[in-house]
Amino acid sequence: MPPRDGAGPRQRPRYFPLRRIRQLPQAVRDNGGVHQYRDDGVVLRTQKLGEADRIVTVLCRTTGRVRAVAKGVRRTKSRFGGRLEPFTHVDLMFHSGRSLDIITQAEVIRPYGAPLGGDYPRYTAGVAMLETAERLTPVDKEPALRQFLLLIGGLRALGEEEREPRLVLDAYLLRSLAVAGYAPALEECARCGAKSNGARLPAFAIAAGGMVCASCRPPGAASPSPQTVALMLALLQGDWEAAGRSERRHRVECSGLVAAYLQWHLEHSIRSLRHVERA
């Protein structure tokens, strides 16, 4: 409506000057640039995505478990080549995405799968280690440095010819469970805490958390031999000399108990364990 005669000029609405908008910090003008980060990790698993991409699950040193897309990795001319295969320790550059991050660079640090490919017992034990590492780190990007270091150490030991693959796997499983807070009680009763004091605790109860005394023994508990319990303790403590002196029957019994204990606490079966040869 035009102003009346004698009235002052009509007040225009005040707009925010464009030059001031340009002077605002980047975080105010928009959502900021794409976030990049770098980390090294072990490839746990890959799965196909679309026609040429893969989703790669990596257990990283600093970031923890990361699921990221490697674009075009399935093409023959992919610049990633075989760098993003399971068992490979890689140095990675990531772009953060809305649902999945994107791998933009990958350099091999050490291909732990190289000595395992032609050895079925070692390969299957390694696959079980990778699956366990993924199950024990269920939350994406939650730091898990000790699990990462255990996996690196386990894969390195698995490549050593003098080490029995199943013993290496059982040692890794026991230590990983200990880091996750599920270490089995082997020298005292898991229920009442009574020390063995040289006497033999008679039973191993998975649900109770390890060895139990006669008073606390639940129905259905296993009755492992003292040598089997000693082997489990040696593997948990990293006493390879003692573990190497164990007999085959005690190794088989130990493997069965460790596998059952692991899967009970994870509340999920480790599918690759069924392919692992018993010691």
C-alpha cells in the first residue's frame, strides 16, 4: 500500500546481507566437508555389492570394526586388486558416509593369508579366528585395540610351521574371550571361588563360567582330565612349551570345551568351527 501524503517512506523488510553470509564460518554455511580418516586393520570379511563393488569388514587398530564400501574392486582393472582380501593387514584411507564409509586408498602391510592358502588346517583355523574377531566386536567403530593386537598375533603364529594350528586357534579363542570379559575360571571354582590348592576341581560348567567344585557342580557338567585343564591354562597364559608337551587326546578334549564355551558366551554359533580339524 503506498504511503499517504506527508507520511514518511515505508519501511522495507530487513534481509540478512549476502556479504555477511559469506563471512560466516564454514560450519554455519553448510554441513562441512567430507570427513576423511586413516587407519590400519585386518580384513575380516567381504561381500558383493552391486555389479562391481564390495562391502569390506575391517578390524582397525584405532577405530575398531569398520564396514566400508570398496568401489569397483571386482573389476579386473581395479586399482585395489587383491589388497582387500581376508587375512590382509592393510593401511586404509576412508571417507565417512551416511551408512557405510568408502575406502579410497589401500596399501598392503602384510598378507597373512599367503602361507595359509595351501594348508587346509591352517586356513580353516584362520577363518575361525576372523569370524570370532568379528563376533567379539559387535559395535561398529568402537575401539578394540586389544582384540586387534590378539588377531595380529594369532595370524602371525598361525603362519609358523612349528605351531599346531588347532593349538594356536584355541589359544586365540581363550585369550579373546578373556579380553572380552569371559575368561574361564580354571584354578578356582567359578561359582563359590574356592581355590583348588592342588586338589582337582571335578567339573567344567560352561554356564557357570569354568571349573566348579563338587558342591557347586550342576547337572550335565563335563568332567575333563587334569591334563586337559592344564592345557587350557597353558594356552590362556601363552605357555607354548607346556602346550607342546600335551597329548593328542587332551588337545581334542580341550578344543571341544573351548568351542562350546565360546559359542555359549557369544550366543551364536561360529560356523567356520565345524570345518576346523581337531588336533
